[in-house]
Amino acid sequence: MSQITPEVLWAQRSSSTDPEKNIIFLTISVPDVPKESFKLDLQPTSLTFDGHSDTLKRTYHLDLAFYAEIDVEKSKVHHTARNVEIKLRKKDLKEEYWPRLLKDSKKVQFLKTDFDKWVDEDEQNEVPEDDLSQFGGMGGGDFGGIDFSKLGGAGADAGSDDEGDEDDDDDEMPALEGEEDAKTDAKADK
């Protein structure tokens, strides 16, 4: 019976001071593989996974050689009906991200970035909570400083074009950074 390499999603955080934030998130997509039907061997520099789904009649196999060492004792595994989620603790406390997950720099088809968990390195300490309170509520708050009325007629002034509104800037695109001053000067010349 042939073995299938499962899709693996990954993301990471790093910290030179807090081991709890110095981690790799791995999600191995193996639907319908019960806990009794898989074997996970986690070593300081590698991971091996073997699993079988009776319902899908699939056998999965995965070998990963990590870019750097992890702390096996501090890593956690969570099994769900659809996948195996692993939180690997990086051994070395460093502020920099690993440049890649695997030791070998060759691109592999089964490994993908987990954009749901990914945060850019320079923004990892500013990750907002996953709630909508930052948008000021749905009753006309400022939506994080974005003025939707200037984004192409979807705002409060959307119907006013028919009424001969003097302000003809509603149809223009907002200025790019650096162009705002030039646009303000142009208005002053009118």
C-alpha cells in the first residue's frame, strides 16, 4: 500500500526572553486518523509521523528534519478528527525567526505557511486580540481610523452625487503616502 505525505502547515514566533513565545506551530492534515492509528516520534532535530485512516483507506507518512533544535519535553501535541496540531518549543531563545522550518532549503510541495497563525517577525509582539472591539463597534465607529466614505462611494455620502454636491473629491482615489501634501497644495490653489 502506498503512503501519502500529508500537507503540513506551519507558523512561528520567537523570543529571546520568554520560552513560551519561542515556538513553531505545526498542523499535520490527516483527516479521520484516530489517535490509536498514528505514531508520532518527536526528536530534538526531527519529527516522524505514521498514521492510517480506515475510512479514507489512506496511510500517511511524514519525515521532517528541523532547521534547528527543539525542546521535546516542552512541546505539546493536540489530536483532532482532522489533524494533529503540534506546538514545538524552540530550544534556543532568539529574537530572530528561523529562516525556514526544515534543515534542507529545498522547497517541498507538502509544506505551506499557516497564514491563520503567521505573524511577521517585526509585528509578533503587537498581535491584536481576535475580537472586533478594536474596530470601535458596528454602530458607525471609526473602524480603526479608516474612513470608508473615501473608498469609492460606500460611505455616508454615497447618494449625494445626484444632488449636485460641490465636493468632487468623492470619486478620486485616496492619496498615497507622500502625495497627501501635494494634493492639499493643489486644493489650496483652486
